[in-house]
Amino acid sequence: MSAPEYAPRTEYAPQASRDRARTGGSAAGGSGRPGGVSLGKPWADPATGAGAARGGARGALARRGPADPVRELLHRHRELCEHAVDPLEIAAGLEAHGLTDRAAARYRHRDVFALAEELYARSPRGTETAMPGPAQAEQASGVRRIARGVLWLLPGALVTLVVLAPVPAGWRPVAGALTVLLLAVVLRAALRGVPLGASAVLAGCWLAASAVLGDGLLAALLSKDPAPWVRTAPAWVPLTLAWGAAPAGGCARWFAVRTRRRLTVSRTLGEFAGDARPLLAAAVLGCAAGALAAQALTRQLTAGGTSGPALAASTGVTALALLGFAALLLAAHGFRRAAARGLGAAACGQALVFGWAALARLPGFGGLSGPLEWAVARFGAAAPSAACLVPAALVLLAYAASVLTGASAHAPSTPAAPSPHPHFTHKEHNR
């Protein structure tokens, strides 16, 4: 009886068997085992060659990598994908982990957003209540918008009432203390939801107090009077700072809403960054224009100067407004440590100036006051303070321009989630 057609018999030889074992297959027409029976290998049909085709395909896949590279990424970011409310949150989380559009090509996707859509579609989800989308969450009611605008206008109204109202001289300290308390309550309500932190609040209070009392304190420390009197700043300074809160809050809100809308339509991280940069520039220019307009208006109301020593004060007040605006933007988008450090650096600089002037009053250290006296005589008592505020504002704005143009800074928040997402809490520890 002849051998079957599908398994032609071959002579069994130990050397041939070893050769076939080394090559992982059979010789021409063989099966890899004496008698034509193969173990652990697919049956090969000599007519169709289906088994060989399947084996070749598996070998090619093994050389190219895993058949499903997204599965490994899905397992690595399982918590992020399962708790995300939409693909945009996953894209922001991936970008926070350093995954760019070029890296997304390794997972056979054109960009991070396309990869996030597949991860979102393949993520298992429980029976959680659906959260509103970013566009729905941004649509606040008319009553809430009016209330928010009134809160940002209240500081200016309160300070105007105290500064311009005919309050007796003996009651002015009491009125000032009450105004400070009311301002604290109003600003706390206006900044509800913005995680500033205790250090940022303390630094902001120092800078505001220095804007009102710092120039007089520096002039008193540099004077030769043994018991100098500390005078307050001109009335337009607190008025400008108080009314400047409204454009700062409005521009911050406008920037947040516009960038979130651009995030919903952008297809790549580069496209979103290109759209976010002009929005941030427009917000900064709007805040600066609001601060300058408030200065011009309050100068006219209080007959403030416009040149000479008042120029340094104007520069310092404008720099303080921009510094506070940059800190507000950073804190509102999860960079509260950077905001606190920027405010703290400016406050420490002013504290060093006051300490320098106080040290110069001690016996034997009178020569230290020479540079400060020259700056005050040439540019006014506000010049040293402005020299601390301007660099701090520029550095903080530059840092905001580098981090607020990324998608991870505008990730949708999920307040109803049972636990915070580790992918969005870890970045706060690093900032």
C-alpha cells in the first residue's frame, strides 16, 4: 500500500531531524516528524498551502510587534480611560504623560485625539450617571453670569465708597478695617473654586498692602526723622487695584471658555496650541487695557499726577495687576504652586527692599541707603517696588504662555467622580 498523498514518507535520519528541529519546520515535502505526523504545528495542505500561509503570517506579526498595540496602552492607563467622561479628557491625560502625535503613530493612529477616541470606546464602564459634556457645562445661566459679574464689581464699589465718601478723619481707620474685611469676603466668593492656597493668599495680601502703604513706609525709613510718619498711597492706587479686579476676572473667564471650545474642535495638539496662544495674548492685553483704563478714570476723579514720580507708581500698579492675573490663570488651571511662587518672589523682593532700608537706619550702616535714596529721588518712592513687580509679572506670564497652551491644562473637571483621577492629581504635585 502506498503512503497517503498528504504525507509523503521520508527517510528518518538523526541529522535530518536535528536540522529540522533547528529550523523550526520540515524539509521540502516533510512534516517535521518521521512518518509525516507533526506535533504543535498547523496541518499543511500541499494543494492550498493554507497552513504555511498562516505560519508565515504569524511570523510576520511576531517580527512587526503585537497585533493590538492599543491594548497595552489601555491597560497602562486603565483608571484614566474608565473614569474619563469623554475622549478629550483621555487626550489631555495622555499629553500630560508626554505622549505626542508622533508617539501616537506607533499605535497606528494619526494623532493623540484619534488614539483617545479608540481608548474611550474600548474602555469598560459601569452604570454611572452620564456627566454633561464640556459644551453643556460651560453654558452658565444668565442669573449666574450676572451674579459673577456683580461679585467682581463689588471691590471697586466698596473702595470708591470709602475713598470718596466724606468720612470723618477719626473714623477713617475703622472704615478702612471694615472695607478690608468686606473685600476679603467678596473676593473669597468671587474666587470660589480657584485653588489658590494659603501661601498665594498671604503673598497677595502682602502685595496689596505694600501697594497702599509701601511707598510711604520706604520714604519714612529713608528719612532722617527719628519718628517718621507713614503716609498712604494716592487714592487712585487702591481704586485702580479694586476696579481692575473686574477686567481680570472677566478675561480669565473668557480665556477658559474659549480654550475649552477650541479643545472640542481641535484634532491635534499642535492645532490646539496654535489656537490657544492668540487667545492667551488677547486675555493678557484685555487685562492690561482694563487696568490702564481704570488708572485713567481714577486719576481724573482724584486729580492724580500723570508724569514724574507717578510714572513709577503707574508702572508698579500695572505690573501688580498683570502679576495677579497670571497667578489667577495658573491657579484656575491647576498650577497653584507656580502661582504661589510667582507672588511669593515679588513679595520677598519687596521685603528685602524694606529690610535694606531698615538696616540703613542702624548706626554704622548709613552708607547702605545710598542706592535706594538715589532711586527714590530720581524715580519716586514706588520705583524699588516696581523693580520687584515687573520681572515677576513677566516671568509668570511667560510660564503661563508655556503651560496654558497645552491640552492637559484644560482637561474637563469631574466633580461628581467618587475619587480624584490620579492622572490629573499627579501633575499638581510636580508643579
